Amino acid sequence: MKWDHVIKNGIIVDGQKSYQADIYIKNEKIYAISQSELAGEAVQVTDAAGQYVLPGLIDSHVHSRDGENGATYKEDFYHSSMAAAAGGLTTIFEMPNSNPAIFNVEMFNKQVKNLTPKAHVDFALWGLCLGNLNISQLKELSEAGVIGFKFFWGYAIDCNNYQLIYNYSPEMENAIPPLGDGEIYRMFEEIGKTGKVLGIHAENFDLIQTLTAQVEKSGDKSYEALLKARPNVAEETIIQTAISFAKRTAVRLHILHVAAREGVDLIHRAQEEGYRISGETCSHYLVLCDEDFKRVGSAMKVYPPIRHKEDQDMLWRGLKNGTLSIISSDHAPHTEEEKQGDLWSTPAGMSCIETLVPLMINEVSKGRITINELATVLSENPAKLFGIYPEKGSLQEGTDADITIIDLTQRHTIKKENLHSKSKVTPFDGYELMGAPVATIVRGETVMSKGQIIAGPAGKFIKP
């Protein structure tokens, strides 16, 4: 046998166990995993002695800004997918609030065609939910291959291009107000019929508008004031409503970027009652809290906001007990000029796709999670939830040879100038970490080695 690629001497890791073995790859697939050497020559050999070999890691929440009329001066898919590969990711899920928005099959197919030649890793696409505007399109979008449906709860919609309006006021022209609960409930029903996951951005914008007006009157522009304008209850109330709707519509509800401790409790109780409701959190919520603002500044502004230490501790407990099953980046870059303004005027979002995995590996080194738990929340769980397991998210014979190799002994420092995204704005500049991804292998091809991109775009679009 002539092997395309053999990975030797590494410690194979999945969600339950770790063991030493070699992986033999042929025609983009894992042909064999063996603890004894198999006969044959190899085109490429990777010696992973002393290193950990994980199923390719997945980021299920990415905003790359790409599209025909997208904000590509901030980021594009060529750079975001390259940053993903540099950071140890083999698959990413692109969010649908691009321009044009992914609200029907025509826009979906156009975006697949647009992104494919730029992809350094494999990718999937979310579909956008706009209530009655595209409720008749949801079934067709599901059949076309969206990985799931995203609903930005509480956002208004520009009726000219279906873009989200982030700071809506009733006097705005050409704006469709945020959806009412009846329209949202119907949407839950229709998505439930497709069997796909419905992911929601859970913030109560009516409450946020009222509280923001109060805070602005006070003149307080501190980070604590931002948290008063977007408090935990803004997440809690929407998560509670969404869970109530999900219980009655059988939709597979997924709460995105959970930041508030109350959200963890609500999801946990629903799961204990037997409902298929899941939650994710993000690396920035697990590593930063409000106390970091004095040091980091507006680079850490995201929505929902990074909250207090008590919230962070609850997120970690939720990960450890399985309430929160996924960690993502919520990569949403802005330019350095945009992020240098006043805390209240700067846009929310950060460049974090490349730092996701290194930050979580550092938590393994600190003993906060195990290497097996890392493989679970960054590979196995997202693959299972979104219907791409075992092709993705596993190391099994016959599946895609997507592999992330990790060296837990490698010390390194995050430097913003070394990031591969167009935007270098990160709150983690200067972070010293223990452990790093040292190889990213997509369907048998090494895309990243020792932090360097060594292969051009060859990623493929995937469907559940």
C-alpha cells in the first residue's frame, strides 16, 4: 500500500480515552489506526511523538464579513479561514448575516460559490431567520444544506437588503421593527419541522433600549455602566422565552454565546426535563471578565458583554457538567480605528478565530479542563449536534482525515501582528500560553505546520 500520509507515534485523543497509535491516510480518509506498523510507503510522514492527535477541531460560530457587498475591509473568508487553520481548526461554520444575507436558496448557493475558492479549511453555512419575510423559504434552505438556522432575537431588519439593524429606533425609515412573539413562535414551528438546529442570539433589546437610555442620562461611560445597560436579565428573559417556545414546538434549540450565569441554570433545568436544548459559550467569556477592562479596553467589547467573575465561574461549571456542550469563537472583526473610540460608540466584536484553540489549550495546561474534554467541546459535540458526525468530529476508519495536533509543552505568546485575520484587534495581545496547535490537517493535507500556513485554499463546503 502507498499511503498519502502517515501520522506516527502520537497520542490519539477522543472524548473518552487517549492511547498511542499511528494513523494511515488514503484518498482524504482515515484508512487505519494501528498500534503496530503497517506495511507500505508514505508520501508524507508526520512524527507526532510526545504530541496529542485530536479529531479536527471545529468553530461553529464565525462572522467573516464576506459577500458581494460585505464589509471585507474588516475581514474576508480567505483571511478568516487561513486564521482558522493557523489556530488549529479544520472546519468552521459561517454565519448568515453577510451582505447579501443568506435568507433564501439563491443567496445560499451564491455564498457557497463565493466562499469555496477562498477556503483554507472545510466550512458550512448557517441560514438566516427573518420571520414572515422568509418563513416560506426555511424548508428549501434546509434541503439545500444549511448547517442550522440563526435568529438574531430583537434586531430590526433593513427592508432594502435584509441586513440587521443594530441600533433601531421607531422613527427609522425602511426598517422592519423587531419581530413579535407570535411571529417568532411560528418560525420555531417551521424550523422544528426541518429537524435542523435553531441557534439564537439571546438579548432582550426592548429592555436594553430602556436601560441604555437611563444609563446615558447619567453620563456614566464605564464598563460597569455598559453591564447595567445590558444586564444578565436581558439574556435570561430571552432564553426563558425561547425554552418555553422550544418545549412546545419540538425545535432543537441552541443558545449561542451564553455569558450570563442565569442562562446556564435555565438550560440545565430544561435538559433535566428531557428537552433537546443545548448551549455554547465562547473563549472570551471563559478567559476574561469585567475586571479586565482597565487593562484591555474596548477591544473586549462584545454582545452579549463579558460579565462578572461569578458568571465566568458558572460558565466553567456548565462546561464541566455538560450543560454547555460547545466552545466557539464568535469571530466578528472590526478595524483598529473602529475599536479605538469611546466604549459606547465602538462596535461590538473581536478578532478571535485564531486564538480560540490556543487559549483553550492553555486551560488544559492549567488543569481547568482535560485534553479529552477539549476534544469533546471543540470537535465531537459540535459535529454531533449539527449532524456531521462521524465524518467530522471523530478519528474513525473511513471518515475524513481531519486532524489537529497539539503540543502541550510549547510556550508561546499571542502577538496581534502575527494574526492571519485582516483585523488584528484582540484583547489577548501579549498573552503567554502553555501549549499550542502545531499542525492542522484537512482531509489528509497539512495546511498549517508549526504556526505557518503551508498549503493554499483547498477547503470544501459540507452539508449535514
